[in-house]
Amino acid sequence: MRIFLLFFFVVFGFQQLSAQKFLAIERSGKSKNIKIFIGEMIEYKTYDSDDWSIGVIEDLLIDEDVVVLGNRYIQLSNIQKLRYARSWTRAFGTSLFWFGVSWSGFALVGTATDGNPDTQYEWRDVIVTSTSWLLAWAVPKIFKYRTFTFGKRKRLRMLDLTIEPTKKSRA
């Protein structure tokens, strides 16, 4: 019972949480939005410059439509593109690298220990290893970012889902 009461007060005891204000990337035809919360880092490109800028969202001013970053303010309508670093590309590249290492390692160990003079480390083993190493280098470079360009099919919105406490009137 004590754990339940503690859980109840922790979850429902706070009036406003900072995670209730967020940016949403809406895509036409998709029911789920991509949410970017306060405290997350974003990479963005504005209509004014061609360079990518990086900033951590510190606050969202809903009434003014302004994103507050660490050292600047950005009007939401001025953001042209957002991009996210994909985490799977690095893991995939690492897995491909170790696949190539293990392929060559097993081929060398098998050649050295099987006792058959006809088997040897062949060109196909070199090709498999070098191809996996090349893909381990190329895949993270090519698929590193997911970029969202805002326009017809995608838009960036600012949402505030805070619930104001209601005042009870005594009759």
C-alpha cells in the first residue's frame, strides 16, 4: 500500500512537467508524429543560411512561436530543415567490420588446422572480408542522418499539453 501511495503522489503530484511542451514533426498520411522535447539537441538549417546549426532546446515560447536554444532564439517558421543522427548505422557498421574479421579468422584457422593440403585461404575469403569492411565504412557515411524538409507534406509544430489546475468554486 505504501508503494502504491508513493507511486500515486510521484506520478500525479506534479502540476506541470517540462515534457509537456514539445516540437512535433507531422507527416501527411502518418498518424504518429515525431516528438522533440525540451533538452534534446537538434540540427537545423534555416532559410537564411545554408549551414547546419546545432543547439539544445531550452524552452519553447508557444505564444510567440519561438524556439529558445542555448545561445539564440529561432522563429519556428524560419526553420527549413531538421536532421537526426541515426544510431543504427554505427552499430551496423561495427557488426559488418567484425563479421569480416571473423570470416577471415575462421578461414585462416580452418586452413591451418584441418590437415587437408587442398584447402587454403582463397580469394573469395579476401573478397568477403574486404566487401564487409568497405560496407562497414560506407553505410555509416551514407545513412548517417535522417533529414526532414518542411513544406507540403511535412510541417513543424509547437505543442503545449500542460494541464492547468482548475479552481473549484464554492457554491
